[in-house]
Amino acid sequence: MTTDPITQFCAYLQRRNYSPHTIDNYGRDLRLFFALVDQEPCTVSGRDVTAFIEQQRASQRAATTINRRLNTLQHFFAYLATDRQTLGSNPVKPSHFLRRG
């Protein structure tokens, strides 16, 4: 029985002693992202991340909220690329993060 990558990532965070609050928020942000893009993690591209940012901006989310969600995505994809070795490269780039005024 295989579990989904988000559940595995949250278990990884728990093993790394992240706070329960952080783990819950990471899981929520990841489920939101993947519900919107409706793709498997290994098929997500930088364009999908950009589309997610635009959707968040259209929903009038604050830059800090969007950046927090991007940080979650970046951490998740880094986990897949380095620890799980199921991803070639991280689709979240530093240029995706919003500058705050």
C-alpha cells in the first residue's frame, strides 16, 4: 500500500521534528496547490507554479501568504528531488517569489 507524496512529506517533516502546526499548514498548502493544478508532482512545471501565483493574486491573497505557500512548494519539491529522488529539478524558482512593498 503506497501513500501519497504529501502524506510521506508530512511524515518526513514529523521525523525531522517540525512543529505540528507547521506540518498541518504545509499539508494544507500542498493539497490546495495540487487541487488547483490537478497533476502529479513529477509533471508540475514552472508554468504551473506561475499559474498558481496568478490564481492566488486573483483571490487577493497577500504577498506574504503567497510567498509562504511558495516556500512550502519549494521545500516539497526539494524533498522529492533530493530525498526521494523522484523529481529531476525543482519547478519553484527564486523568481517566483513576490517582492513585498
